[in-house]
Amino acid sequence: MSTCVLVETGEEDPIVSVAKLVSGLIGDASDKLSAECSGLIEAGKFSHAMSKIMAHGTKLFADASDKDLEAAVLILGGTAQRLPAADAAGCIDALVAAALASTGRGALRAAILFQLYNMEADLKARFTTLTKILAYVKQAKLGILVDSLAKHVEDNYVSWNLDTAATRTLLRDIITMLTETHGAVDPNGQAATRVLELQLKYLNTFGAGEALDAAGEEVATAAVVSFIQAKDMMFRCDILGYPAVQALKGTKSAKVLELLNTLLTSNGMDAFAAFAKKNGALFKSLGLDEAECAGKMKLLALCGLAESSVAAGGEVTYAQVAAALSCSEGEVEGWIVRAIGARLVEAKMDQVRGVAVVTRVTHRVFGAQQWKDLAESIKSWRENVAGVGQAVAKSIATGNATLTKESIAAR
């Protein structure tokens, strides 16, 4: 390995310094390469000089010391940025190709690839380099870089103005890399949450009525499974609102959608039990615990019952809960406590009367009807606030600054 250290002295063009470094690496005792590069630079042919050097790019990346290699790339890349666009692109491409030539010194090569990526001026060229970096990180098994790379993609991919196909490919590559890097993870952990978020961004590229290809079906199925496994599934997203999830109906994974619909829209445990009886093998094939899903179904069935009761005063009897959950009345309070603990409902239990009074419930789905109900509630709230304002203004105008609840209601 060469012991040459690059130091800019101001007396010699930095590119010539790189040429001398390469001469040492290739055993050019006559220093012919640096002499040729010096002549080309004096003639203003910078790109030709860089081409001469990069003809030995593989040797440079393989044998130069870390500091020499990093300095050489900064010099060559920095010079390239001052060249005409076509020449600059060619020089950066040559550096990228040399960096990709081997997985030896993978971490250093990856760091240099990121530097070269940042030197790219053209968005299309930057994206091309990024896809090469993704493939290299995977090939070199540089798992330590996957999280930061995924974060960069997640934060910037929209600004790259990619078409739909390129966006899907990019997001799917990142999802695959994260999944392979982290392996089997806690479905409620940070890694699983991040993968689900990326899966949903991928699914969001599908429009209403658009059919799924094999990749889309795979991601949609994985997203549904991740959603079902999450303890806080009801607070993740309105997954049934994604057209790509609905499009599973026309695929071989249609049963996955049927399971999701059963959990989120059926009226009780009877529907879940019937589905499980017909499709018992499905749970195992998806990596789902049937008993755990049954427990979630009970909580969701309680939510469904609570939703229907709120409009009528919020009272549900223990007998109604027991019927919906297919459990004994002695188990009802335990399930209500679990639902309260999971923030799915807010309720008070009246043991004497055998009823629960629900004051708030988390919607299992939040579609068009729920948005309509919310809009009506906001409208009613605005009207009530306006009424209070009018009552206060009238009271002040008449010199009566005291308002009772009855006087406000009368207005």
C-alpha cells in the first residue's frame, strides 16, 4: 500500500497530487501518469486528466490508505463539479463505478458513495446513484447503514418527483432492507412501526379501483398483518380506507381482507368464530396467533356495541356485552376494564344495575359516515358557541351581566 499522503501546497495542482498517488499504487516508477496529467491540466483538459487517473480507479479504491482515498475523492469530485455538466457527470460516474467495484472496505466505500451522491447536481442522476447505493449496502451487508439510509429516503423521496413505478420500487426496496436487517421483531416495537409506516406510504400510491400486482399484494398483505399484530392497532391508521387494501379482494390473498373486515366491521364474536372455523390454517400461514386475534375481536366487538349505544345515551347492559363477546356476564367487567386500559372506550360501570355508561369510544373504522358525523358534531358545537356568544352580548347590552344556564339555554 502506498504511504503517500496528499497535502495541498498551493504549488501543485491537486489533481497532479492524486496522479502521483496513483502512480505509486500502480508501480509507475517513472511517474509517467502524473506528467501526462500535468500536461493535460496545463492545456485545460481537466476531464481528460481525470479520465487518465480513473483508468486506475479500482487500484485507487483498493490500495490507497483511508485518508488518501478520501482526499483523492474530494479532489476529483470537487474538480468535477466545476466542469461542464456532461463532463462532470462522466467523472462522478467513474468514481461511483470504482467505489462499487468491490465490497472490500465496504463501510468506507459506502461513505464515499454518499459523498458522491451529494455532489450530483442533477436530481435524476442523484436518484440513479442512490439506487446503486441501496444495492451496494445490501450486497456488502452493511446493516448498520440501513436505518439512516431508510430515513433519508423517507424524508426526501417526494421531492425527487419520481413516477409511480419508481416510487414503489424505491419504497419496497427500503421495506425489504429494513425487514431483512432487523429480522423477527416485536410487532409493537419501533422497527415494526417504522416498517408499517413505509408500507402504508407504498400502499398510498395506489388509486381507487387500481389492481394490485404481485409486489403490491405482498406489501398490502404484510401491512394488514402488521396492523393486526399491533396492540394499538386502532390508533395506527384507518387501514380499510386504503384502496390497495380493498384491492386484495381480487387476489389470492382475499382471505386476509376478509379477516380484517371481520375484526373491524362485524358485530360480535360469532362472526369471528365462523371465520376461524373455515380458515383456521390462515392464521398460522400469516404468523398470527388465533387466540390473540380472538382477544382483539372481543375488544373490537365491545367498541362496536359502544358505538351504537352512544347515540342512545351510552348505556349498554352486561347481558348485551356478554352476547357480543360470547362470554359469561361474570367476565364482562374484566373486558370493559381492558378496553378502558387500551384507551378504546371511556365508561363507568354500574354493578347494581348491570350496565356500563359509555362516554367515548374509538371508532373501529373512520370512513365517509364517520367524517359526516364529525362534521355534524362540529356544526352543532359552533352553533352552541355562537348561541352563548349572542346571549352574553345581549346580556351586556341590557345591563344584566349575570347569566344562568337556563337563560343561556332559552336563547
